[in-house]
Amino acid sequence: MENLINYIHTKVKLTSSDKELISNCFVSEKVPAQTLLLKEGNVERFIYFLEKGIVKGYQNIDGKIVVQHLVEENDVFTSIDSFMTETPANDYYETISECHVIKVSKTDFNRLQTKTTFWTPFVKEVTNEHLNCKMERVKDFQVLTAKERYIKFVNQHPKLAAGVSIDNIASFLGMEPQSLSRIRKQIVF
């Protein structure tokens, strides 16, 4: 719980009573590797903070897995549309490695929103950060070569590059695994 509180505190000011409320609203859970946290068609019931491990978010498009999110430690993830509107999700979230997550339910999310002054600015800050990352990713697809995208990925996310399969990285970067293998052979770090 301390990592979550520190994460929130880096974005907004917290009082001791705020920290206590966070501890009461969030639940800690260890999740084995290759566990589905969310399946397409189900309603997302939680927002997660990933304290340890790696999670992927993906869609199954005509039988092909398209990885859209690779989540590393000390970050927040969820199927936001499904969580906020309580409608079926279009995506899956699955643990790649054994994970330790801290999660908040919709009921406790709403409680934090109504009982505190820090929660709404915190959610806005995190949402903006994630939106900026998505916009940068779209821009990267438009202006960078596959090799440049891979080099940027490795430099920005060395733990993901080391802990995620070549198939998942290739999908996330918008290329075939064979292409990524060729690119990796050309690069010496």
C-alpha cells in the first residue's frame, strides 16, 4: 500500500486521513502469471495499481491478439470506458508475470470522489498522463520507423523489454515478430 500512497502523493497533496481512507478503499491481491483480470464482454469492476509484475492489455481482432497496453510496475490501469460506464469491455487484461496489484472498486472509487478533495485532481492528472502517452504512441506510429519505435521502447521501458515476449512487444509496436527479430539482430545495445 505504501507504493500506491507514494504514487498518489507525487501527483497530489495527501493528509494522514487521506492516506488512511486510501488504505481502507484499496484491496491488495497477488495474482499468478497468465491470469485474466478482465475478459472481453465483462464489465470492468476495478481500477488497478500495479505494484509488482507486468500486465498486458489487448484485443482479439478476428483471432489475432493486438497488444495495446504493456503495464509496468507503479502504474495504474483499467478498461476505463467499461469501468466508468459499467458497460461490457472490448478488451482483455492479463498478467504476464506473477503480479501484486492494489485495486479499488467502483463503489470505493465513488466514495473517494465524494469524500475527498484530492481524488478528482489525482484522477484527472493520471488520465491526462495516459492520454498524452497514447497521443505520443500514435505520433510514433506516424513518424518513426519500426526500428526507431523499438529502440525508443527499449530505452524508455527496459524492464518491459526484458520481461515481455517478442510476440507481445512486436504486437505492441505494430509489427510482426519476424520483423522485430530482424531488427533486434541489427541492434547492439
